[in-house]
Amino acid sequence: MEILDEGAGELVGWRDPDENREWVRANKSRALKDKRMTVSDAVRRFVRDGDYVAIGGFGHVRVPMSLVYEVVRQRKRDLTVAGKTAVHDLDILIGGGCVSRVEVAYSFGHELRGLSPCGRRAVESGRCKVVAETSNAGYQWRFLAAAMGVPFVVSRNLLGTDTFKKSSAKKVRDPWSGKPVCLLPACYPDVAMFHVPRCDAHGNAQIDGIIVEDFELARAARRVIVTTEQVVSDDLIRREPHRTVIPFYVVDAVCEVPWGAHPAQMPYEYYFDEEHIRLWLQMSASEEGTEDYFSRYVLGVQDYEEYLERVGGIRTLNRLRQIEQYRPPLPEQE
Amino acid sequence: MATTYTETELLACVASHMLADNKSVFVGTGLPMIAAMLAQRTHAPNLLLIFEAGGVGPQVPVLPISVGDSRTFHRAVVASTMHDVMSALQSGYVDYGFLGAAAIDAYGNINTTVIGDWARPRVRLPGSGGANDIGSLCWQTILILRQDRKKFVERLPFITTPGYLYGPGAREAEGLPAGGGPYRVITQLGVYGFDEETKRMALVARHPGVTVTEIQSNSEFEIIIPAQVAQTEPPTGSEQRILREIDPTGLVVGR
């Protein structure tokens, strides 16, 4: 195949498909076993310094925040993070000093809420390096290639732009149509983390609402940690197998974490905590504020339960549930 | 009846008028969402909204904060995957793509990645997100941004998302799907299209009270001015009322 052009971005997360097949054969257990553990154990066992990390959900939606805070608490370092519309999660990891490199589809911004002071400061000062650019489809098709066990997938985006020039993609001539097409290299993160509404002890995880690219990402990553609002019985999963998005044999750890996406949204369960996101954006405007944030909400708390207390406890959480479920607030008491 | 309206209301209404009923639109955050929701509540009840995180065909109750917000799949026909919706885009099912931008050039290329040098940027912006995919793969891209000489530029520091790249035939030569590209650009001053011959930006309509001189002086590159320039329709009272219903807290529309 004739190579017409290639992006100069760094190729991150790529592996030879045969090497990965061998690794899967040797390391991914096909046994149905209980994988429940604490968040702290899961991060200790499955996240390593220097890892390439990808996080499920989208933007501020269905993000495994308990794991993100725990990565900061355990002071993991030198991570490369998939900026696959990574917003609050990436911000917290950058602010916590965990990240040295990012491949960017969408990062350093909070959509309508504005740009991220913390992420921008890190990139503009050179403390955190953008190693390559891509797009949202570009990223998810990289995961698709890995999930399929093939070296690349073909696409028709990116072409002709600087996004292509700073990507790890190549432009080749399609042997059938004769037209130029884009090849997106497979991407196998070292570890991927997800938050789901329900999962059994073996790791069979179900998602309500949009799946984003969690289907592909879970199958592309070498190690997978799933946090879940609720651990449910194996029987409940088997009654509705069509709802299962992530199968047990790709999962390494299952942690039960109610309200585990806060301040992100959990579809059908609770809404974004806009107040808390705004607080983070305000505090992270300066280095000192960022440190204060971490000592108040991350390093200064024992665990996620204590964090939930600090952000307002059950009163706040119930209010977020009301908004998500379109329930009108109770009328004022006489 | 003469009414007063804000710039944002005007942009939202002008944008919504471009979306025809029974067509599909891939919607980005902010004004594009407002415009698509307004169209759905007025002349285009069967406008098919598609969101990049997987929401397909929702009846959006109130302005979503994110393109992944559960409101993007409220009473939807599918809560799907990114692979599915991006593939729908690539295989030709999406009529309009609706984007905001930080800056644009005469060919409708846009930058949302960086100001200054890429390796050591003066300002790091969020990057493509789904914008490159939408600008590459939908049939007609509609862009909304504020216009001034810093945003309508001769040369972008970074082309995040393709317009007509460097002229006629460039998209196809690079391998992008044939027949796509920017259709309209909407700013606070007017509405622009692209000249058939050169694929450079040309004025289509100016907003009430805006002069052609203002339009030209707020662009670093020369805008093609045709002999006939239409005037846009200002928002009606009923459109303004619907906008407030869509965005009750004034997140985009303003209070």
C-alpha cells in the first residue's frame, strides 16, 4: 500500500497484534471469579507509574471519579492520558501532578463551562506535553482497531488538516477506490477505568443510556477497573444479557462505589454537581488554590465516602438525583 | 411588531431557520444546541438531532450542558455509541453539522486547538473534539462564531477542522468524502456562504442595521460581496419566548 503522508504525532499505546494476543492468552483469565475489591486496592494493583491511562464515559458524564481521586491520593506519576474528551478527570489528574503526557481529542476545557485553568497552565508551561492530536472519532476508532485485534482501522476524517499532521495516523491510497484514506493505528491503553450503574462480582457490567466508546475501550485496554453504583447478582445480569456492555473476561477489578461519578453526571441517577465543578474551576485558577482543593477534597480525606461528606453529603446528592430525574422540588413547608 | 433582541437570540434564530424539517443534524455544544432545539419547536418538528456521544433522535426537554448530558438522549430513539453515530456521519446519513469555532479563514477552515506555536502554545484550546469528524464527514457544515479581525483571519495558526482547505477540489484531493464542506457561517454581523468558483467566503445576508463596510472591516481577509445582499429576519416574540423555555437559566441565551 502506497503511503501518501504521515502525521508527526507520537504513536502512543500501539502494540503489535500478535504480541498483544500472546499477552491476552497468558494474562487475561477466562475464569468466572469474584473480583470485588476496594478502590484503593484496585488502584494499587492495576495502575502503575508511567502507564497509559484511558477513562470511560464522556466529558463530565459517567466518569469513575473515585478512581481518579485515588490515583492522585496514591501519587501515581508520569501517566500518559487519553484526552478522549477527557475533562474533569484529566484536570484532576493533571492538578494532582500525575500526568506528563496527553494525546488530545478534547482536553483542557469544560465545554460550556469554559476552559480549564489547571490544564492550560500545565500545557502552556511545558509541565505537561501534548504528544499528539486526534479527534473523538479518531480516538474511538483507534480503540476499535485494538478491540478487533487488527493493527489499524481505515477512516475518512482528519485528512488535509493540521490535526492529521500532529496525529499518529497515516494517509494511504485505498487499493480498491484509488482514493486517499486515513489509517488510524490501534491503541491499547495499559489501564482503562469505568463507572457503570450495575455490575456483578465477576465484572459483567451494564450501562444505562449512551455507551460512548466504552464498548471498544474496555476490550482494547490491558487492565480494566470497573466501579459500579451497585454490585448485583450474577442472576440479575443473566436475566437481561442484552444490557451487558463490558464482559467479565476483560475486567480485572470490581469496586462498589455509590455516587461514584460525582461531580460528573450518572445518567438516570444524578445530575452534574455544577456548584462543585464551578468551585474546582475557581480554585484551580491558581497553584495555591489547586493545592487547597486537593488538601480539602482529595489528600485530606481518607476515602471517597469522606469526600462525599465534604461535598455536602446526602443532602447535596439527593438534590442532584432530583434534578436528573426531573422531579420538582417539594413545595415549601407552611 | 418591533421587538428588541440580543445578539445571541438573533444568532440562534438565524441558525435555526437553516435547518429543514425531516433532515438530520449533528449538534455541538452551546448555540448549535439552542438553534437545533428551536428549529424542532418551530418549523422542523421532525428534525433528527444526533449527538457525538451517542444520543440519537431525542426530544430534548431543556438545554443540555454537554453533548453527553442525559438530556441528549431524553425520549430518544437510540442511546447509542460513538462508533455508531460517527459511522452514520461517515456513511452519509447526516445532512448538517453544527459547530462553533475560535477562528476561521476564507475557506471556512477552523481552529480550536492552539494559539501560537503547537509545541509551546501561548493559549492551549481544547482541540478537535468531534469537530474534525463533523467538518470532514457531514454533508453541510454550519459554523457559528463571533466575528472580528482576530477571528476572521488570513492565516490560521492551526487547521483543526477542514473547510474547503485551500480551494476547489482540495477536500476530495486529500481524501475527504466528496460533496461535503462548509455551507454557512453565521456571525453577529451576517450570514456567509462560499463562492462556487473559488470556495472563498461570500456574504449572503446581513443582519438588520449592519453595513457592508462593517462586515468587511471586521475581517482580516477579503469577503466577496455580491450585487444582491439579503437581510436576515430578526427574532420574533414567539421565538424569543421559546428560547427562554429552552434555556430557562440563561446559560447560553443570557438572562
